[in-house]
Amino acid sequence: MKFLDELNEAQLQAVLSHDGPNMVIAGAGSGKTKVLTYRIAYLLGEKGVDAFNILALTFTNKAAKEMKERIGHIVGNSEAQNLWMGTFHSVFAKILRIEAEKIGFPRNFTIYDTDDSKNLIKSIVKEMNLDEKVYKPGQVYGRISSAKNNLISPQAYLQNAQAIMDDRMSGKPRVGEIYALYQKRLYKASAMDFDDLLFNTNILLRDHPDVLHKYQHKFKYILVDEYQDTNFSQYLIVKKLAAAFENICVVGDDAQSIYAFRGANIQNILNFKKDYPDTKMFKLEQNYRSTGNIVKAANSVIWKNKDQIKKEVWTQNEEGEKITVLRAGSDNEEGNQVASFIFDVKMNNQVQNKDIAILYRTNAQSRAMEEALRRRNIPYKIFGGLSFYQRKEVKDLLAYFRTVINPNDEESLKRIVNYPARGIGDTTLSKIIMASNESDKSIWYILENIKVLPLGLNQPTRERLDQFVQMIKSFASGLEKENVYDLALRIAQTTGILKELYSDKTPEGVSRYDNLQELLNGVKEFSEENKDDTERTLADFMQEIALLTDNDKDDEDNFDKVSMMTVHASKGLEFPYVFIVGLEENLFPSQLSIESREELEEERRLFYVALTRAKKRATLSYATTRFKWGNIQHSEPSRFIEEIDTSFLDYSFTLGGIKPKQTAFEDEFSSYFNKPKTSQSLNESFQFKQKPNLTKVSQTSASLGSVGQGDDPTLFKEGMAVSHDRFGEGKIIEIQGDLPNVKAVIEFKAHGVKQLLLKFAKLKILN
DNA sequence: TGCCCGGGTGTTTTT
DNA sequence: CACCCGGGCA
């Protein structure tokens, strides 16, 4: 095969070793995707393996799509089309639909997204009369998710000593019960959450040897990309499927494992050899992406980690420029420095915007960067954030689609039963929900029988509910015979959603309407993509969309913009010029991670990932003060900067930096002088919020004529009598926390005990 | 039913 | 600080 000469020796060996267990440790930028692609092409083209017998699992839909395209180029699209290639979730969702009945689910089960799951948990917490402040849906969901990723069922969870203790320690002893009820509700709704797609696949393969046998023999060759990011549930699926032939090839880089916090287990890659003693291991160590300086700097950092597979990434590329370090007095100034640096880089090196990326640890950091780029008229695009499919109006219409496909889907049903408003209020709904939970029948079942069930609802209400049921049924009758776009449009029109948004002429309303049009266009495209003769249904559309994220959509209008994203989101990407910002202790590495070695090592890997995105030049920046929770906080440079061997660093730019003592006012002032003086930017500079001044005043001197707000937080002591605008008079029982987030526990005469943040509470001292 | 206000809370992430 | 949520009120 002629394409094989495009590979280096290590890559070639990894491609040619087609049978048996193989592990490819692929350093950053070492041509990992190339090896996977050619390996599959080799199996297809040279070894005569049938595409239907190959299973390739990737981390994102995007990766799967790109790889399929590349393989298509080599062996032809029709052949590539037959590969089973996709994310764990999408591949096993497909299999679960085929085998659904075996584990007691209908084929049309709904996939709940994270929002659905959290809403469901929220209603369960309410039902159990638990405190929502204690049992926060997000946290409970996290617990349940990690249980599922470790294949711990609700029953097992309730008896799991570790889980019981953890929950007790965190003050949430009833998580196990919530989990059990949550699972019951999912079942009643014929729904699975993301983790269930993997959990239930495990159940399916465990309890049905015939099914296991079938897929073991179907997938004679299994390839797993980003193996370092698999969790236990995924690991076990792969292990079971591969057990018959052991033609399994995993590709990954332990140094780039950055998802442990959501259940990924780096041990999966470290222990692969134990599972398959015959493993042939290949190391791809030549980096084709970055300059010598960047590669060596990255090495010098990652070698500080204890947990790793020994390897040395090297490159033949030129040494390139050293890594620049920028130091700023504040987060805003950091933005300005980075923006002006970008400006210079563009001027001096003929660089396009799309060649540049700004990477940060947390999303919140994007704002200072945005403002600075905007002021210099540098176009940018932020990755991440609210996804198209999570927008309210989109979710609303999708909820109709979901209800039509699976009327048992309670989260969707609850969402739309009274939207657009049709006189079915909360009271009515809660009666129905209660009846549903008591009888263990779905809400839909109750609604279908609403006319004969004695729920204490009046005649007109029952009438309206019945009309709703009839409407959904009329849509459902079109599922099999109506063209998917026609049906979708009919739903959007008949329900009145389109009309409702069309009449809203505010900018937001217009944009919502546009979003619905975009969704409908998506359905139209989907129906026209129809390659085989079989008509694609609305259920097919939802199946495709449920596991899609914005990153998977092709971006049309991002052809020349600076990319801004979290380091996590940058994995697998590369840019000639990379700026890693906010390199400060307690930010990167994150405050949450500096206590244990394992977590700190993950932060270090994260930094390694960030650094190795850069092809030509990397710039690191930090600020000595930063706004956090509305306060200025002092910060120290990140240990990761110091961990880079100094011979690869260029500190000269930090010397001209503005002194850390500078006040925020001067900061804004200087930034004003640094930027092009167009009238527009002049206006913008006046729109700045004057954040720090107020805070400072209240922290240092006692209320200098503060606008009748309340007394200075430092003056409050335990035992004092105070008064509050709303709660009236009370007595301070306890003072907690540090300035400026001091909390007071106050017993009010009329309202009982409350905890108030002094900086907000506007408390007055009596006498 | 929807708006306003006070209060609470947060700042990895992806399927 | 900025955003979200729930409660109170019109």
C-alpha cells in the first residue's frame, strides 16, 4: 500500500501489527490519528477485513467524523460508511436500541441530557422533603454519575460502605435513596441518562451471553482512541467485547489524561499490559507539531509527574523562539498585554487570527480577554458555553419531538404540557404527578385516562388535558408515514410555538425565532441526507442530536478569528500561536486540586496539554491580582512556570510590565492610552464599571458617608442587636468567615435564625 | 402570569 | 461581580 511510506518507523510498526492486543502510546503531536486511520485502512485494504467487523471508539463525535472522512479518502467512502465508528455513547446507544427489549426498555427510549437529569433529581429532592440547599441537584447528579461510571447500582450503592461514609461526611446521607428513586423514575419515563448508556450496555452484555457472543464476533477488530480517558464502565465494555479475539488496539497518551475528575481512570492505560500479557507496545515519540523549545519545555514539566509511562518526545523541527512569560498587575491588564502581544505578533509575522488561540483554566477568565480583544478590534470566537441544543426555545421544540416519540418521557412532557400556555397550571400538574408516582404509571398514562380518573380536576381542565393528549397523538400518527421535516414543521406550527416567538419583536425574541428556524432547517437537511431508500424518522433525528454538542457542528463563520477556550476544550487541537493565561497558583493549578498529588498531577498534565497545542510559539501570562467573587485577590505565579527549565523561557517581557502596586484606576487609564483612539473605543472606556473603589473603601475606613447602605462589616460583633430592612430586629449569634465574605448568623425576632452575608445585608447596629 | 427584588452561589468538563 | 432562583406582589 503506497500510503505506508508516509509513516515513520514506529508509526509503521503500529499500523502493520494488525492482530492481537496492541497499545500505542502516542506523545503529543506524534501522529496518533494518522496511525489509527492508516491502521483501519490497512485492515480494510490489505487484510481484507470487512468494515462491518471493525469497531472504532473515539472521545468526541468530531474525532469520529474526521477519521471516517480520512479513511474514506483512502479506501473509498462507501466502505468507510460501514465502519462502526463513533463515541462510546453513540455506538452503544445504537446497540441498546436494537437490543432494548432484552433489558426491559422500549426501543424508543429517550436519552436524558444533564439538564433533564438535574431537573429530575430536583423534583425527587423536593418530593422527599429534603433541603435543596443541601442536596444540590448538580452535586447529587455528580455522585450518581460517578457511581454509575463505576458500575455501582442503587442497590449496591445503598450497601456500599465507602459511599455511605462519603455521603454522611458531606452531610448528604440520603443520596443513595435519591439514586434509587431517580433510577426508578428514569425507568418509568422510558429514559436513560448519559451514564446509563454505558451502564446498561454492561448489564446487557453481562446478562445476555447470546448478545455478548453476537457482538464479540461482529467486532473482530476493536480500536479505542484516547484510551487514557476511559472510565471503568467503558473499560469493561471494551474488555468484554474484545475477549473472543483480543484484536484490540488502544491508542492514547497517559500524559494527556485530564478527565479523572469525571471518572476517567488513568490506570486503564497503565494496566493494559496486565490485562493482555501479550500486548505489543508502540511508542510514538517523534513530535511533528511543535518547535524544539516547546517540546523540551513540555517534557521538562511533565517529567515531574510520578505516574507515567516513560517516554521521551523529541522533534526534528527547528528550535524556534523561547516561551515568553508575561506578567500583569491585574486580570484586565493581563488581557491588555495579551491583546497587544497578539497585535504585535500579527503585525510582525503575517499571522492570521485563526492561527492564534488563548487558553485558560476556567471559563470565567474569558471576559477580561474578550474586552481587551474587542478594544483592539481583534475578532475572536469563544468555544464552549451554552450549546445551541441547550437554549430554551430549542429545548422546548425538541421536548415536543421527544414527547411525540416517547410520551413517557416525563421531563419533556412536564416542559411542554403548558407551553405555550393552555391553562394547565402547577396545581393540576402536581395532582397528576402525584397520581403517577403513587400508581407507578407514567404521567402519560394518567393523561390518557384523565376523563375516567377521579383526580379532583374540574371538567374544563380535564377537557384541556384531553385536547393536549389528542394533539400529541395526532403528531405521533405521523411518525412512521410523514416526512420528518413535514412533521417537525407541523408540530412547530400546530402547537403555536412558532407564532408565539414570531410575535416577540425584541432582539432576544427574534433570535429565539431564528434558532427555531435553524433547528427546523437542521431537520430538513437531515431528511434530505437520506442516502439509502429508507425514510429517516424523527426518532432517528433525535437519536443523532441527543449526543451532539456544538463542537461537532461545522462552524461556518469562524474562518478567521482568534480562538478562545478552556484547556480541556483544546485537547486534540493545534495552533501556531498559543497564549496560556492565568498561570497563577490556585487558578492553574486549581485551588481544588493542590491538596493531593494525584490531582496536582492531573493539573500538570492539563498544563502539558495546553503547552503542546502550540506549533510555533507559546506565551504564558499571569496577573499579580485578580478579581474573584467581586474582590481583588493577590495571586502568585503558577508553579508550572517555574517547573519549566529556565533555558526555554524568555522573561524579558515581564521586566517592562506595570508594577503590581498599580491601582485599578490607573490600570484602566493605561489601557486607554494603549489602544487605538477611535471614538468607539472612547465610548467603551467610559462604560467600564468602576469596580474596586467601593470595595476598597468599605474594607479600610469605616463608612465614609456610604450611601445609607448599612454599617461597616468590620463593626459587627457577636451579641449585638441589629436591624434589617426586611427581617426587622434581631441579635447576632455568631460571626463566620473572613473579610469581605463575613457571614453573620442572626436570630430575628419575627423571622427566626438567618445567615446573612454582611456585605450584602445592609445591616444596621442598634444603639 | 410575569416581573422585581433579595439572597445565594459560583468559577474544570463531555457524552 | 454576575448570574440564577425562588418568593412576593401586582
